[in-house]
Amino acid sequence: MIKVKRNQRAAFTLLSLAAALTLLTLFGIIFYIMSQGLSVVSMEFLLEEPSSMGQEGGVFPAIMGTIYLVALTMIIATPVGVGTAVYLNEYMPEGRFKRILRFATELLAGVPSIVFGMFGFIFFVLMLEEYTGGFSILSGALTGVMMILPVIIRASEEALRSVPNALKEGSMALGTTRWHTIKKIVLPLALPGMTTSLILSIGRVVGETAAFLLTIGGSLLLVTSVFDGTRTLALHLYLVAMETGDLEMALGSGAVLIVLILIINFVAAGLFKLLVRRFSSA
């Protein structure tokens, strides 16, 4: 018994240290970027267009480009990803084909983003230029959809599988249809896990650079439609730091990016919950 308690204390101590190290690293990075970058941030920095390759002016076009890209990507990816997860978990029978699909989805989740970017450049930017506008938000969003769909599908499917079968069987025993059971019982209970997968997917889209450098072009101009080229804040930060060497402007862009990520995540979480509640009450 004494040995068991000693092992428990050792395990608890190691896990606590790991958690503390992770949090300290996270807060250290955020504190450094915010402390160095907030001195650059002002209303002019937020609302003006950049000039001199981003060394002067503001980041307003990059902010709008980020919002446009995230919104369009999630509008396309959310129903496709969640719908695929529901079909795989609730309708498709177990078998070899289903195992192959799951394995392929897991493989796609591990593909480097630059590979998706190269495919998006060749297919959406070059081959479908007449329909996507070439370097555009639409090309970037379709590429982003391919990147995050495997994450949404696998995480949403795991969330759906966590719903107890007894609840589904009880609902079916009352004479309800399978779709009514999914809508009223399965989806509301799986909402937390599904929301987490969607928020993680948003984070990947917001923080991606390589794939979008090859598909949205990196234009400094303010977007007016999904067929225009643009740049995200993450891409703007990268280009300013690498092409101009202006670390002060890059850190300012990083500070704005951190705040924008928090805002997008909170808004997205609220919207996802609202949509599922409306859907389940319909």
C-alpha cells in the first residue's frame, strides 16, 4: 500500500510538472509577443492599409482576409465534415470499407500542409482559375477545407461514438426514426467534442502560412469578394519578418493575431452551439 501511494504521488508530481511547464511556455510566448507588440498597435495600425511591403501602415486588409478565409472555410467544411462523421458512425455498417475510410482519413490528417498547398496551387489556382479566380480567398478556402476535413471527421466521429448506445436504443424503442434520434439525442450530446474539433480546425486555418502562400497570393489590397487575392495575419507576419526584417511590425501583427484568434474562437463556439440547439429543436 505504501509503495502504491508513493507511485501515485510520483505520477501526480510528474503530471503536475508537465502541465505547469506547458502552461508556463504558453504564457511566456503570449506575454513576450503581447509586451513587445502592443506598443505598435493603435487605431491607425488596425484600420489602415499597409504600405512599403508592410513596413508602414496597418493590417486592416490582413484582418479582413483572415476573417473572410476562416468564415468561408468553415462554412464549407463544417457540414461536410460533421455530415460525413454522422454517416460513418450512424448509418454505415462495420466492415473492411469503413476501416479503409477511417485509415485514409487518419493518413490525410498527417499530411504536411505544404503538400495540400501544392495541390491547391495546381488544381484550384491553375486548373480551375476560370472558376476560382486563381490566387483568391476561394482557392485558399478550398485548400483549407482539405486540410481540416480529416480532423473534423475523426474528432466528430469520436464524439458521436461517445454517446451511450442505451440512449439511442431507448429512443428507437419508443418508435422514433433514426434521424430523429440523431437530431434530438446524439448531436446535442456530442456537441462538446464536435465543437472542440471545429475550434481546433479554425486554429489551424488561422495559423497556416505555407499552404495559403501558394493559394491566396499574399496581396496587400483590401478584399471585396471571395475571388480576390489577400493575405492572412499569419501570412502577413511571416512576409513582413522574412522579406523586410521589420520585427517590430511583425510582433505587432502577432499581437493582433493572438487577440483575433481568441475573438474568432469565442464567436465560433457560440455560433456552433446556437446552430445545434436550433437544429435539435426543429
